[in-house]
Amino acid sequence: NSQTTTLTVKAAANTADSTYSCAITSNEWLVSNRQTNVILNVFSVLFNDVAAPVSTEQTLTCTVTGLSQNTPVTWIGPDNSEISNSDTTKYVVGQGNYIFGSKSSTLTIKQAMLATLASSSQFKCKLKSALYPTHSPDVVEEMTLTLLKLVIEPTNKELETGTDATISCIVTGITKQLDAVVWRKDGTDVTTLSGNNYVVSAGTFDSNFQNTTLTVK
């Protein structure tokens, strides 16, 4: 005694809240072009990949915009299990404030937990419409957390005596410019002697590494 008619809206057209109408004609019921509105609301989820050091706890953020009504965000760990709100020794979940259709839920990963994770781990945030839960699917977004380890790689050289030489240290596992770089010889700081027998370049941060050099005249 029922018939379900569907309209599939392709992704390219499903970019804003919309109202469609379903119009039916039934000779059995002597009705023609009887319309019923069908609401199709949309929201966006921003959940970006993160590269972070293992030295301190890290916070992931799942940002949702365009929600019709506040809805909780569920976090899923690398083992595909839902993360408990009460397991604060490993994780701290923050739902965030719902303001004008937007919220940012956070997952703080404790440093002790970071130490147990693989160098590349997948986390997911999951949510579902609270306004139309019956017919709305779960929305799941996944990101990759890449854990960085601090590595300082020297470029050792052997050159002819009396020639200019440039040596360097390549620092990887960082997420921003180094706060300071000092070059020393036998314990003596040669950084301040730049322009005489030494030229120091702290280098520029680029994609989790920085190459700092010392040129010896």
C-alpha cells in the first residue's frame, strides 16, 4: 500500500539548503499535482591532515558549518573504536559551542597516548543530523595524523685545506621556524663572528624541515 519515489541530487548541485516539491497524480484518489515539500539541508565538515611532534599533547579539530541544529560529534580512533569521553588519561573530547549553525569539536591526544601511536594514524569524526535523524545518514570524515620526531642530520665533509667550506645541519620533525641557531667551534660561539671568517645562515623553515649552514672562509 505504499510507493516511494526518489530524487537523487548530484554532488555538484547539492551545495546549499534547498526545498524541493514532490507532486503526485492519482486517479484512484482523484488527485492531480498534489505537492508536498521535501527539505534538503546541507552542512560542511572540515577535518584536515595534521603533522605534529610527539613531544607534547596534540589537539585535532573537526569544524562543522551550516548545521540546522546542534548535534554531537563522535570521535573514532585508529583502531576504529569510538573514543570515550571519560578516558581522559588518553584523550579529552570537547564538543565545542554551537553558534549560528557552526561548531568546532576537538580531540586532545595526551602525550602518553601519542607515544603509542604509529607514525601515521587515522582519526575520524562522525556526526548525524539532529533535526532529521530518521532519514539522514552518518557523515564520517577521516584525517591522517603524522607524528614527527626531531632529527638533526649533519652534512660532514672533507675538503682541501685553505678553501671556503659550507657545512650544514638539516633539522627535520619541526612545524615552525627554529627559535634560535648557534654554531660553535670547540665550544666557542662563531655565530657572532659572521662576516669575518664565518658566515652563518639560520635557514628558512619549509615543510617540516630547516637547513642551517655555516660557511668557513
